[in-house]
Amino acid sequence: MPNGSSIITTNSILAEDPSAYLIDYAGTKAAIKNTMFRLAKQLAQRGIRVNSVALGPIWTPLQVVGGQLAENIPTVGKDTLPGRAGQPSEVAGAYVFLASDAASYITATSINVTGANLIKFLSYIYAYLRENYNFIQSIEGAKE
């Protein structure tokens, strides 16, 4: 691949917060995300960028053939800020951007196309840190 090339992988928010019934899928997506970070380090000296797109609930054929439990299909994406699952056409722009010259300084990055579903994950992290580390309390105390 020549200098200036771009490799773009697809991962998932399930790489960070796997569902109980998609362990194999989530594990694979986590491996892809981790590989993207390592590959970006290896190829940076050759001028090749490596990035990823992390998908949230997107309507694809996977959803109806086991990507979701049948009883969950009516509510897929309801926990996102738009209140619905995304469409494949709404994801395409992230890939086009990462492949473009406009992203020439972006590498080893995963862009989340999740409908802000990641907010739920970040709230888990905040709660964990609050329970287990004093720095959250010290930050909150510094505001006062």
C-alpha cells in the first residue's frame, strides 16, 4: 500500500459492552478494534492510516437473523438519543471521511456511530470510578 493509504475496519459498541447473547460477535469486534490500534502503530511509519468505525444499533440483515433476540426487535435503538436504530446510509459518511484526505491526520482512532448509545457505557465507567477511586470525589470537591 502506498503512502497516504487508509485501512478502515468495522467494530461495534459491543466490543466495550457485550450483550449476554452475542459473546462471540462482541469478542470478534473487540479483537478487530485491538488489531486496528496495533496495526496503526506498525504502519504509521509507512504513511498508512488505520482507523475503525464502531457501530451501535444499525438496521442490517444481522438484526433479524440472530443479531437481536426476536423479542428485542421492536425496541432496537430505542435507548439511543434519536430513539431509533440507524440506517446503513447513516453510517457511510464515517467511512468516506476516514478514507478522505480530510482525515489525513487521524489514525489509530475508532469513530462511534452509535446514536449516542455510548453515553450509557460512559455512565457505567463514571459509576465504577466513583465507587472505586477517590479522584472523582477530589474533582467534584475541587469544583466547590
